[in-house]
Amino acid sequence: MEAKDIAGALRARWWLPLLGLLLGGAAAALLVAQSTPLYTSTTQFFVSTAGSTSASEALQGGQFSEQRVASYAELLRGPDLAAAVIDRLGLDETAEELSSRLTVTALPETVLVSVSVEDPSAEQAQRIAAAVGEEFGDLVASLERADSDGDASVVVSTTQEPVVPDEPSSPQSLRLLAIGLGGGLLLGAVGAVVRARLDRSVSTTEQAVAAAGAPVLGVVVRDRGLRSTHVAGGQAAEDFRRLRTNLQFLDVDTAPRVLMVSSALPGEGKTTTAVNLALSLAESGQRVVLVEADLRRPKAVEYLNLVPSVGLTQVLTGRAELGDVTQVVGEVGLEVIGAGPLPPNPGELLGSARMARLVTELRERYDYVLFDAPPLLPVADAAGLAPLMDGVLVSVRHRWTSRGHLREAADTLTRVNARPLGVVVGMVSGRSPLAAAQGRTARYGYALAR
């Protein structure tokens, strides 16, 4: 992925890094809250040989002490010293448990050895460190003494006395919080990029154009009112007006007047698009009729609060005339022909000669005729109706419709010699680059991408 693709993925899925940041911070805070504070007290020893009177003896003694330091480090970690400290202080733990809380460091090429003791009590940590120093000196003296009456050849001196620590050494709250926040943010960002790589939905104009082989004629932002009432207001209504303008400028010489609105699959906003585009065209003073041609799951009449019992099927079967089933919506003058009683053979009705004659009749009566058709992929109903149209608008749900499904829908239209006019992308977040692109191109009154 290029840098712009990564930036786009992070911008589109900004909530994933934010979620990672919050979860990482919460996990770190929980770890800090559940951790027992431990205090560390440190003591340091200097190992030297006894009785050095000349420079050469001192040099040899220093080399001897360096060799001894590694062995003494093991003694400090061993169970014998731990057992002696336990006896001295009367501790209620085993030698192995005490040894596990000792950190012994033999500084390279020196005769210094440091011992750090961790304990939930600051005072106890200091007491244990002090006891280690006393017991270690005694242990070395007993091991390095040539005989019971002689002096030890090695002397251990304490160069750093253990003190009672003021603050706990662990957990390191700020460090853990920084790691948690940074790690969560990074994982969230990686998740956003990975999801973008795996995402096969339509999220950009380029993807929509490539899949449909037609321009993006309109982008409709997500609107809560639109989802509940299906009649646009506010910014969404303005988006449909922009779609209306784009349609009117699509082909000035032979502007498409009989349009079918469909989608690849159900739930992608085709009926909402058809209803609001029809209302927008009627508001501009055009004579418009909306035909509910989805004879399996009609919704347009329901969205407009009209009578569902009469409509298209009665006209196609010769049981009613157009004037008998046409209903008018409010003050805009939009005329609507509902689906009517649902038939057992919707595909045959929509592809019949009666339907072709009806399309011709409607073309003569109205400036614009809009057909709300069934989805293209699940059934063949829309494929039979599409060749009778001047063009087809394909409704796409942003970040929902699969690019593969959109491509299949476009191929279906091509196979029946129908003309795909363009794509209408709905349910677009206001933060999406698509919405921003529409704002930048609005003044041209034309498609977002060709």
C-alpha cells in the first residue's frame, strides 16, 4: 500500500486506533492497579585481598579478587546465604523464595558486586539487604580462611549501605501506561490498515467507477432522519438535488427521461434513492411519476404513506387504467403508481409487451419516469425491464456493497443491452473522503468521477 492508501485507511477507520488507544491504556491501568508495589534496596561490596604490601602483590591481589567475584556472585544467589538471612531475621519463607527476590550483579572487570532486594515492604527490603551484607561477609571469611586460627585471604567491604527506599521500584506506572497507550494505538492502526487491505466493499469513487464502468453521479451522506422516514431533509436533501442536476447535465442533447433505479442486492438503498430523486425532480417543476416496479418486496408506497392496494399489476393485467391507480404526493405534485397486488410471475409481467406499451405511454405523459426496480442479482425481474429504459441508476451502500457484486450487476445490465447511467453512493459518513470530494466538485454540477 502507498502512503496515501495508509492515510486513507486510518482516516476512514479512525475509530480503530482510538479504540486500541483506549483499550491499551485501560489494560495498562488495570495491570498497575492489580500489581503489588515492590520496593528495592541495594547494597554493594568491594572484594580485596588481605596483606598486600607491594605494588606487585597489590596487582596480583586485584587479579585474584576479580577471579573471585564471579564465584561470590553465585554464593550470593545460593541457598546457604539465603537460609542464613532467614535465620537471622526470622523470615517466614524458604531459601528458594528469598533467593528469587535477590538480584546479584558482578560488574565486569571490577571487584565490585551489588545485590538488590525486592520486597512489598520498604523497611523489610532494607533489613534483608543489610542482613545479606553481614552474612555474605561472614561466609566469605569462613571460606577464605586458611585454618581455623588464621586470617582470611579475601576481605569483603561494604561500599554502599542499603537504605529504605522512598518510592516503589515496580510497577513503573508511567512507563506501563505509555507502553499500553502506544501499543494499543499501534495495534489499532495496523488493524485499520489490514481491514482496508481485506475490505472488498465500495469505499471510494475510483472503486465504484472501476466496478460499475459508469460515473458516480451522486453521494448521499448518512442521515438519521433519512433512515427512519426515508424522505431526505437537510444535507441529504441537498445531495439528491445535486444528483438531479448531474442527471440533467449528463447528456444535454438526449437527456435520459425514463430511468430505472436498482441495486446489486437488497438493502442497498435503491428505493430510498428512487423516492427522493423523484421528489427532487418534482420540486423543480417537472412532471414526474414514480413507478413501484419491485413486485416482490415493494416499499416506495409505504415510504410515502400511500395506499398499497392498487397499482402496476392491475394496469398490466388490464383490470385498471392508469388514472385509477395513480396517487399524488403532497404539494410537490409527484405522481406515484404503486405495485398493487403482488403477482406469482413478476418477471414475466415486467418483461411483457404490456409493460413496453406502458413505458411508451408514460414517456408521452411525463417529463421524467422513474422505476423502482428489484435488485439485479437475486432475480431476473430487473434485467427484463432494464432494456426498456433510457438508462439505469445503480444504488450502492457505502462500505457495504461488494465491489464484486457491483461488477456483476453492471455485467448483467451489459448482457441485456441496458445503459448504466451511473452510481449513487448512499449512507456515506460526513468524514469520508467521498463526502469531501462531493463538496469540492459540487460547483461543477456533474459527476464525481467518470
